[in-house]
Amino acid sequence: MDFKIFIDILASLAAIVAIVSVLVGWYCSSRKPLKIVRVVVHKTQKDMTFILVTKNRQPYPVTTKRIDCYRRKIFEVQKKVGGEPEYSERLSSREALFMGRSEFEVPANANTDLRLKVTGAADIPNRLLFSVDSSHGYHEIWCDEISVLEVGRTEVYSVDYKDEYKSKVAAKVMYRWRIVQELARRCSRRLRRS
């Protein structure tokens, strides 16, 4: 009797391992081969350089044929005369930061920096959408980690105080305390004037 229970437990564990391995394999194959981990934008007055830190998730190289960058996607609902309402999503050239044919090869299971130089300067949002046409098809990839570096721009200002803290909590507490102090100072000035 004990032997039968032991065999049943082993058979159940083998079935669970098989199911999990199939699910993991399906998940890995269904993901897009490329992921844009981070974007660094070097802005000057005349042009911008986009550095796309790109990760290849597949065990084989992927070649990009075209990379376009958009601020956002446009969602439309329209109804043609005599027809049914239609929903559509599209990428508009009005929302494009750059569009261009750029051939890059991203090695297997590797991170690569793709550099794209663009003429003109524009405001960069906190989130960018990349339309990538690659050797493995067309992909829309969002990137949330955007760093903008202004090259050649200097800002001069005077500082009343600047304190450094070793923890985020201490800095936030002091930040809130400074705001309360500043509000109290402004209120006392208004009361003195009136």
C-alpha cells in the first residue's frame, strides 16, 4: 500500500513538471524577440541622438529593417454613411519623433545599443512607442524608461540650501518639513503686510 502511494505521488509530480515545462516553453516562444529596455536621448539645439538599449530574448540573431518612434498611438471610432461603427488603432506621422530605415543586427541573447541620429528637436514624453520591422516580423514595443540629456545647455541659479541624505525616507520627511516651513513663512509675511 505504501508503494502505491509513493508511485502516485511521483506520477503526479511528473505530470505537474510536464505541464509547467510546456507552459514555460509556450510563454518564451510567444514573447517578442526584441525588447527596448531603456532609451537615452541626447538633445542639442539642432538634432537629437536616440540610443536604444535593445535586448534580444531569442537564441538567434535578429535583424531590424526599420525603426519608427511615436509619442503615442491614435485610437479612432468612426461610422461611414450607411455603415456600422468601426474601431481602429493607428500610428500617425504627426505623432512620430522619427521614422527611418535602419538596419541593425542584434546578436543572440544579448543587449545592444542602437544609435539613431535625428535632425530637429522635439519634446520627449515619459513613454515612447517603437514600431520595429525585423527579420521576425512587425512589432510594437513600448518603453517606459526614458532619459533625456540636454547637451550644451547650462542653467545658472542660486541655492538657499541643499542637504543630502542617505535614505529616501529621511529626504522625503525633510522635503515635506521644508514645504511646511515655506508655507508658514509666506503666511506670516501676508499677516504682517495686512
